[in-house]
Amino acid sequence: MLSLWSGYVAFPRAAGWPAGDGKAMQIYTKKGNRIFFCNFAHRKEEMTQHETDTQYMRRCLQLAAQGLGRVRPNPLVGCVVVVRGADGKSRVVSEGYHQEHGHNHAERNALLRGADSPAGARSYEGATLYVNLEPCSHYGLTPPCANLIVEKSIVRVVCCNDDPNPLVAGRGFAKLEAAGIEVVRGVLEEEGRWLNRRFFTYMEQGRPYVILKWAESADGYMAPAAATGVAVGGQGKSYWLSTEDQNRLNHRWRTEEAAILVGSETYLRDRPALTARHYLGPQPQPVVLDRRGRLKDVPSGWLHLQTESVGETLKALYERKIQSVIVEGGRQILDAFLASGLYDEVRILRSPVRLGGGLAAPTPTDGRRVHIYTPIR
Ligand code: AOF
Ligand code: ZN
């Protein structure tokens, strides 16, 4: 009897017993005894609503991610519109995402999709709208999304992150609530902050999101001994640390950030092109940091900065609305960024090659920000 009883108690939560539908359920014990019990209908309602919200928010984040590299300095935003049918089941009736800077926001794309078709002209009355950022309330390059949501008779808006943009910052939610719309905030909040880490860093800290990146050998060197005079990773040079896959990944990263920065030493030695050539996508803004003012021939279109500290450099980029930057070297600049603490991610492309000596790679101490990429074999 005791084992039976403890089995019953353990089931619903720990073993993930299907949450109640209000109906009596029966299970058989090993000895063939039948036990009836009734599940907790109200618990299922709560669970299901939260699970449903989480599931649709995940879809918003997935949609949003497609704008990476194309919407900056705007955030990545996805939107899903859901209607509950007569059978009580919810269905997605429209989706959209912010695709290009200056173009429609996610909500507008979802709510006006096929606007000239009967479906597009729908009011979406009674629908729930999921969006991973607080709907905007301002007239920017596009009219306010909050107004359109009200016009379309949406009754519930589920959000992931509040918008830190001072033009919005709570006014979007206030508009919706004033129109009697139920607002749910903070669903998958951490995932949303990670997806939009560039936007949040730029808005909240007044500086671009900083990624420090370098390639190092399996034994921790960035370059062979100086005496060899060989630049690692340099264009047309005979020595190459990264594998082809790592190189392609590196070029993909270049398409994802607004700018790419090197120091004058790297510029003079490698004459890097700083373009994304091995991956399709937008090109980053090349930046060269020339603290000693020794460069005369910086190509047009490059940003030539003569700032002295990391803080000043980031301020100069922020003022030019550059939301994120990959710092690709050299060693001195990487060390300066590491020492300043003004960086968000370190990406190390670790090569299978061993150099046995040479220029040691930096040794970042904050492991939480370090990501190591080794080739797949
Ligand atoms: C939304 N949905 O999909 C996005 C929002 O210059 P604009 O008009 O494109 O406005 C940019 C600002 O709008 C941006 O900084 C952020 O606050 C918000 N982005 N809002 O409701 C969207 N991309
Ligand atoms: Zn908007």
C-alpha cells in the first residue's frame, strides 16, 4: 500500500505525468490493482498558457534572427499572430519579421501581410500577438506599431523584452494597456536579450557590442617566431593557421557585425581587405586604429581613427551609429581591449596546427565570455 501511495504522489510533477484535463484517469499497479484519480484541471490551464506563450515566442525569435546583419542599428524582431478557433485550439494566422533597416517593423509585416487579399484585410479581432520587443510608440522611419495593433483589435500582446530606446521605453505598453489590451512581458527574456545583445549593449551602455577575435595554434601561438617574418592569416602569405571551415565561419561573422577593426601594425604588415569574401551577406565597415598617426594611405571608405584609449575608440564608433565591432588584432590592441574590460565576447579560432613557439596568443581570464571554435573533422 505504501509503495502504491508514493507512486501516485510522485507521478504528476516529477515524472511529467500528462497534466490534467479534468477527466478521471486510471492506472494499473504491478499487482493489477486499478487506481482512479482526477487530475488538476486548473493547473493544466496555467501550464498550457505559459507553454503556448513560450512556444510562439520561440518562433518569434527564430523569425527575428533572419534579419541579422540587415536591420542594424535596429533590433532583430519577429512577430506571430495567433487566433483561437471554435475548437479551442490556437493557430498561427500570420507571421512577419523586421527584414531591412528603414522598412516595416515586424508587427506591421505580420498584420499587413497580403493587405490587399481578404486575409490581409482581416481585423484579427480577438487575436493574440506575439512579438519579442515592446511594440514601438513613435513615428520613426515607420509609424507606431502599437497604434496598428490597437486598430487591428488584438486583445492580448505577449512580449519578450522591453524596448530600452528612450523614444519607446514603456510608452508602447502604455498605449496597448490604455486600449484595454492584456499585455504579458518577459517571456523568454534571456533568450531575447542574447539575440539582441548588440542592440541592448548599444542602447544601454552607449557603446558598440565588442567581439575580440583571433586565430591561435593548438599550442597557443598567434604567429610563428618573428624571425620567420611570416604573417599568419595575412592575405597571400604562405602561412595560414585557420582551416577552410574556420575561415568561412570567420567571414560569416564579418557579415553579422557592423564594423571590423584592426590596428596599424596589422594593417601595415598584412594589408588586410577586411571584407566578407567567403560568405554571402552585407559587408562590415573596415576600421583602422592608428594611435600613433603613422598611416598615410588608408583606402577610401575605411574609417581611420586616431583615438588613444579603448573608451575613446568605442565612443567614436558609437557616435557613428556603429552597433557592433569585431576586433581582429593585433596582439597589442587585443590586450588593450582585454585590460579595459570593454568587450563582450572573445572568439578563438583554434587551429589543429602546432607552432612550437612564436607570438603567444592573449590569455583572457573571464571564461564566461570566451568561445573556442575548433574545426570539425
Ligand atoms: C517594433 N518592431 O520590428 C522593431 C522595433 O527607425 P525606425 O522607425 O525603424 O524605428 C527604430 C526603433 O524602433 C528601434 O530603435 C527600436 O526602438 C524599435 N524597433 N520596434 O515595434 C520592430 N524593429
Ligand atoms: Zn514598430
